[in-house]
Amino acid sequence: FNALLSKVPGVDMIGHNWFASGPEGLAVIMLLVVWGAVPFVVITLSAGLTQVPKELEEAARLDGAGSWGVFRYVTLPVLKPIIVMLTTLSVIWDMGVFPQVFVMRGGHPEPEFQVLNTYSYDRAFVVNDYAQGSAIALITVLLLLGVVAVYMRQMLKIGEVE
């Protein structure tokens, strides 16, 4: 990737260390996590698009809606439950990015690369402060329970509308 970027005139990225600073390193890890989630999201959205009734799209076009109007008023409302589910599941899964950070930092993530999971592990098994490590893990679980509660509330609300 560095060689490819270096072909741009005026850019010299040969030998650039993407993990030299926290923001660049976290961006690389974030891209890895997103790259891993893309297949599930794309397949799920593709399956959702097959559930959009063609009759509704045709009726919207007959009523004078353009492509944007059909998407906004027909397709998006049909996909809303799927988008809510995907967003919530992505947040829940992204709380478990331990292996990506741990492996990409050689088993010893620096403080600027810590996420809740790696920080909990670090406190419990590297520093041998099991109480603090378990407290961080418990806070993580409570945060996830909050996300799940929001998800369940949204899904129940969507179920009542239909």
C-alpha cells in the first residue's frame, strides 16, 4: 500500500509505519474491522432489497416520485428494521474487537491502541489486577446491555407499526 501511495507525485510513503501514531494505527484496525463486517452487511441488505414490493415502487413512480423519492419513501421504510438490526449488531460485535487489536499490536497494545476488551485483559493478566480487569469487563457488559435494550425497544416499536 505504501508503494502504491508513493506513486502519487510528491508523496513518499516508502517505509511509513502506520502504527507510529495512535490515530493512524486505530484507523488501520478500524478498516480491518469494517472489512470483516462488509460481507454480512452487504448480503443482509441485498436480501432486504428483495423484499421491497415492486408494486409499491411502481405506484410511487406513477405518482411522480423520482429515484430519490422511491428510495426515501418506499425502499428505506421497508429496509428500516434491517438497518436497525445491522447497526445494533455491528455495535455489539465491534465491542469484541479484541483479536484484531491484540494481534496487530503483537500481543501488547500500547495505551493509545487500547479498547475496553484489551484494557480489561491488560489490567487482569498483564498487571495481575484481577479486580480492575473484571470491573472493566463488567462495565463493558453493562454498556452492551444498554445497547441491547435500545435495540429491543426499536424492534418492538417497529413491530407495533406494522
